[in-house]
Amino acid sequence: MLNFVTTNPGKVREATEYLDDEVVQFDFDYPEIQADDLGAVAAHGARAAYRAADGPVIVDDAGLFIDAFDGFPGPYSSYVEDTVGVEGVWRMTEPEDDHAASFKTVIAYCDGEGFAATPEPVDRDERRGQDLASDERGAATTDEQVAGGEDALPVKLFEGRVPGELVAPRGDGGFGFDPIFEHDGATFAEMSTEAKNAVSHRGRALAKFAEWYAER
């Protein structure tokens, strides 16, 4: 059985669409580090959750990346939503010429065992400060590179991304930055749950993970 570390049952329901009945909710308040990389945050949480669950776990971390702000707020999206607010982020973005943005999710998997770096990167707790792209180029991901101490459990990372642009708030559904994120003519807050899940960043990450996990 696979433990999805989340307090949101909606995430678990979405995951079951890709993983059938193999996934269950695991409510665990893992320590969340401050980092500029979603992968590092999710990997740290997955290690802590694996030790608590004593079994295979997945942890996800997501963020809104605004091109005009060099990817900010990214991993700090939750903090920015709480402090600046959704409409505040739109007011900051509106004067910019470039409204392009993307939602990204990284799913981190840990089961206490090792695995190869391809086709997805592996975090061995030795790359704090590096971005996920550096792992995709092969840095610090081979099975021979296991530095970081004997307690540094390897974690497999799967990224999902959906492109879009920021617009004035529209729609009553969704959550977070959904009302200002438009994809293919509609904001996430205007989409039904089914339509959003079909294109969501989390769904794309889950699809990658499910394909790999089926062969695990």
C-alpha cells in the first residue's frame, strides 16, 4: 500500500484515478524546509514521512511560477498567498508586459530502497540549492553517488507543469491562485473539477509517477 502524505482528501481521490486503490491518505505533519526548489522541499518531506510511516510514501509540493518575477513565488507560493493574497499578486503582475506563468508540482517517492536516476531525477540529499533541471542533466543522480550520510534516503522525483497566464480574478471554484491562472481560455477557478484534473500540474506528475510505479 502506498501512503499519500496529505491532509487534503481531494488529492487522494485524484491520485486514485492514476493509482487505482493502491493509495491511502497518511496524515503526517512533516517538517517543511525553506528552499528555492520544489524538489528539495518534497524530498525532505518524503524522507521524514517514510520514517514515520515505515512504508512507501509520496509527498507533493507545488507552486505558481511567474515569468516576469523570475519564477517567484514558486516554492513560497503558500506564504505569498497568505500574506499578499491572490488579488494582491494579480495587482503586482498587471502592470507587467509579460503575464506568462505556470503551475508546477513535484511528487517525491521514498520506499527506503535505491533506484536509478532515469527517467526521472533522484534526490540523495546532497544538492540543496540546486534546481531540478540540474538533476535532469545528470548531476548528483547516479547510483554511485550516495554522499550525504548513511541516513540520506534516496527519493525519486516526478515533475508536472501546466503553462498559462495570469489574468484578473475569474471564477468561484478551485483554491489558491486558481482564479487568476488562465489555461486554454479559462481560469482554473472556472473549470469543473474533472476538467481541471485533466490538465493539472499534479495530474501530470501523478501520470508520470503511476507509469513508473507500475513497474516498480
